[in-house]
Amino acid sequence: MNVHKYTSNATVWGDCGRYLLGVVLSKLVLKYKERLHEMDSEGSNALVRHAYCEQKQLNLTWHRTFTAVKSRLKTVETRRIYWPSQIRSGMKSWFERIWNIERLSNHKLKFYNSIKHEFKEELYLRLGLDNGISKRIAQLRSS
């Protein structure tokens, strides 16, 4: 968008309509973690399984986070969890709530909040405008 580095993240996220990379890739990461878990359950001799077991034993942050997310979903949901896609859609909803809170709580985004109410890509980014024009539009919207 070519905006200043101090521009609010909420305006960049909202105008681009893109989720954080961690949210986008979460389904792949979760499926991979499930494969590792299955390898561990089966007692595989693969090197990747041994690395996984070591990281699990060290209780690394990524492992704690996925375990917490999975157990929280199991306590919240009573029906069967299709967890990679369900977690990703939950993370998207979570991110949109965070975006909404961020934009509404920022007193500098009064104008932006009057024109932006939905998390989606804005049309001016798809028009193929000159970078300078897109930059000016983004600056105007985020001012």
C-alpha cells in the first residue's frame, strides 16, 4: 500500500482484507502437527518423529499453543471437531474481532471508522492504479 511505517496496522489489514500469515497457514501447520502426533502414537523410527518428541518434552511454545487451542475447542464444542479447518475459521473470526477492536479503539481512525465497517479488500487496490495514486488513497483513508 506504500503507506508510512507508522500507519495503523488496522487500516492496512482492513483495506487489504488479508489475514496474518499464521492464520492463513494454520490449516497446513495443524495437519502437519497431526501427522507428527500419529507418527508418535505409532512409534515410528523417523527422525522427524524424534525431533517432535523432543520438542514436545521441552514443552516449546508452539506445542503448548496448539495443545491449548485444541483442548479449548474440545471443551467449547460438543459436536465432532474437524479441527484444521475449524481452527482456521476460528482464527479468522478471532483476527477479525481483533481488527475491529483495534480500529474502533484508535482515536486517530475517526474518518476510517466512518467509511470502513467490514473486513475485506477494498476496490481501489484491485483497479491497477498507479502506485502513487493508490498510496494517496490509502493515506487519505487512514488519516
